[in-house]
Amino acid sequence: MTSPQIRLPRAVTTITPQRISFAGGGTDLPSFYSQHEGGVINSAIDQYIYVTVKRHSSLFNEQYRLSYSKTEHTNNLDDIENQIARECLRLLKVNPPVYISTAADLPASSGLGSSSSFAVGLLHALHHLKGERVSPGQLAEEACHVEINVLGNPIGKQDQYAVAFGGINHLVFRKNGRVEIDHLVLEDTLLSQISENSLLIWTGIQRDSASVLSKQSKSISNHVQRYELLKKDVYKCKQLLLGRQENFLAKFGALLNNSWATKKSLESSISSAQINDIHDQIISLGGYGGKLSGAGGGGFFYEIVPHELHPEIINRYGPDKVLKVAFEPHGSRLLSEVF
């Protein structure tokens, strides 16, 4: 008796969140955690990467078509310029012809983990296209494998786990590369309080995180004590989030400020006079504190600002550079399948 044949979809679309980090960024770099172990607290947010994959018609006379910030047409997997797409296709052994398109809510290279969101979202979609169901942990590890092991990008492992699992998480990076996850369940009132008083401020600078992280990675041995301070901030942040503390916003903002001061002392390219000025202005307008999201050098500031001051901040920087942000409880998920 033959088993019934699995019906495979013709097209799949996934939606994958981006992320912000509260504390510990940098300790997720292999050059640090392989010697000292690392940890971060981060959260998925309600800004997304959308990835569609579909079986491409043979009428187009091409094996691969990709549509992102540019369009690619090729018959050879090795000729695909989008490195993440190329290696995800290779890893999962997806048979052509295949069409891949992607869209994002925010600009790339903005410190919110968009590259890893794309990797996780694409892998998720390709698995579904093949009729395979996959866990968040497998998605995160496959994305890490592609970005770090195959492509050799000098990045850490927090982004892939943040966007694959969603929610607010304490991630611990063991010396052997194992990632342990403690999903933090916050009181609804606290979640609302943080969201209502959170802003992302666009610096207007898009930067290549690889260059910043490469310099940071090479100098880790010179700054081990500072990285240990970043790890201590992780546990202070966790205690703050899970405890019932008065003046929470002021304390949370101060912790972000402290973490940012430590992080920008690690490498000169992490910040600049222009970037520092934006943060200082937010504080002078009544903000409690914040930090630049991601590797540094540009992107978004994540700032804790009393919600009654939001109109003033928006008026100062313009509605196109100020973004209200909320936490996303879900990781990468299936948006649609067409059979």
C-alpha cells in the first residue's frame, strides 16, 4: 500500500519580526562567548520582513528570479548575488525554478536585525515550499549556520533567535555555541507601560554592521572587563523587568543609558558626534534614557520617553524619523500558502 503523496504549495509567504536589544549586545559574538559565555535580553518588535517564494514558471526561461532592492535573473545557483538567498537555497537543496521576493517595513542596515530576519523568513518559507514543518530553534540555528559559518559574517547569534522565537527573551550563549532561552513573561501592565513610552529615532545613517562588528570582534581581548559589565547589565535588566519596582521607566532608561555608555567605549566606530548629539537631545527634552540599536554606527536609537512628550519629539525630528514601537509576541510565522 503506497502512502498518500504530500500536496506541496505553489507559493508561500512568511512574516518575520525585527528586533531591539535591551542589554548584552556584543557578548553574543563568537569571539567573546566562546571564551567567556555571553547573554542578552532582546525583544521582537512590530516591524517586519515579508518573504514570498513560489514555483517559477518554465515560461520565463530562467531557473532563479529574485526581487528585493534589485532584481536578479539567472540559471545558475552560484551566480546569485544575494548571498543569504543563495546559501539558503543551497542548504535546503531547493530544486529550481524558484522565484523569491522580499519587502520590509523599515530600511535595511538600520540596526534592527533585518538580515537575520530575512534569513529566518526565507528559510521558513523554503521549508514550507518543500512541505516541511520546522521549529523556531531549527530556523535560528540554520540562519546562524548560513550567516556565520557559511558566509563568514562577523555577527552574533542573538538576532536569529530573537526573530525566530519572538517575544522578550533572555538568551545565554554557552562556550560550545549552544543557545539557552528563557522566555520572559511580563505583566501586561508593564508591557503596555514600556510600549507606550518607547520610541525609535532614526539617525538617518545606514551602515554596514559587518565593518563595525569586525573591528569590535578583533579588539575583544582588550575590553573583557567592559564586556563583563554588559553581561551584568543583562541580569540587572532581567531583575528590573520581572520585579515590581517603583519608578520603573526612569530605572529602565538609566540602565539603557549605562549599557550604551559601556558599549560605545568598545570601538570608536560604534558612535560619532552626530549620533551622540541625537541621544543627548532626547535626554534634554525629557527622555529617561536609551541606546543605539544593533552594532552601532547608525540606524535607530531605542529611547524611553514619557508618552506625553512624544508630540514634542515628533515635532523636533519629524514624523518620518520617529517611530512608535510595540513588542511582538510571535516569531517568524506563515502568512499564506497557495496550492
